[in-house]
Amino acid sequence: MEQTTTFYKALSKKYLNLVGSEYYGAEYKPGELLENGIRNEDCTNASFENESLDGVLSFDVLEHLPQFESAMKEAFRILRPGGVFFWTAPFNKNAGKTSVRATVRQDGTIQHLMDPIMHGDPINPSEGILCFQIFGWDILNLLRKMGFSDAKVAIFWSKSQVILGDPLPFFIAKK
């Protein structure tokens, strides 16, 4: 669920079959290759066939989706049996339940339930992008209910690997 980052570029050199994407909006078809060489994908309605991928990687995307569950269901749909959904997002290790910060009303306007938090956005760096939720431990049960056979969070901190500051959570769900 990214194609413009330094991390994606590094991964693409090691994994030659890696397919990256960004979301440029509904005016483009899912899977459409844009003039800049970037693939447009809507992670809530992906263009990939059922059980066609070994892995789905998502780094700091799901917190920006008001209906993040749709993206998780799509990840499950497009993963082959045994495939892995590997993702990162803001996580409150002290919260049993995901904290919903904003919702989208039926008329399409945003209702803020808490003060807005904006994160950097590689597509619109000057504007940023709204954070709709901060995940809690309940997300693991939700992944299992969706059909993932195993769901866990690994939290990393390492002085030797220069993973410093707040521990970094990685979510791993196996189909």
C-alpha cells in the first residue's frame, strides 16, 4: 500500500515481484498505472484477484481509513492460503479497544470525536491526512473474526538496530 517511499524503493530492489501502489482517488480505476508510473489502488476495493498474493504490506495507512475493516477484508481476500498481512499503524498498547477519533457522516462530512491528528502524506505532503483511529488490542480479535488463522502484534525496540524512541508495533496476520 505504498510506492513512493524510500522503504518501498529499497524493498523493490530485493523483491523483484513486489507491486506497490498509492491511492490517488476514485477518478482513477483500481490497478490503473498513472503517467508517473505509480499504480492506483483502493485498498478497500483492490484490483487483485482472489488468493493471488503471498503477502500484503501496509505501512501507516489503515489509521487513515474511516472503514479500515474493508481494507483488512480485501487483504484477506487477495492473500493466498498461508499468506501474510503485515502492517503498521498507531497502536496504544495500554488500550483494550481501538480509539475512534473521527467518523464520516452519511452526507460525506467528517465528524471529529476528538481533536484532529494529521499525519504526513506522500501524495499531499503540504496538507497531510487525517487519522481516524488509534488501534488497541481488540484489533487482533477482529482480524481473527475476519478469518485470519493467526494474528499478533510484535513490538520492537533495539539500540543495536537503531529502533529507538517509542517501541514500534508490527501487526502480523496469517491467512
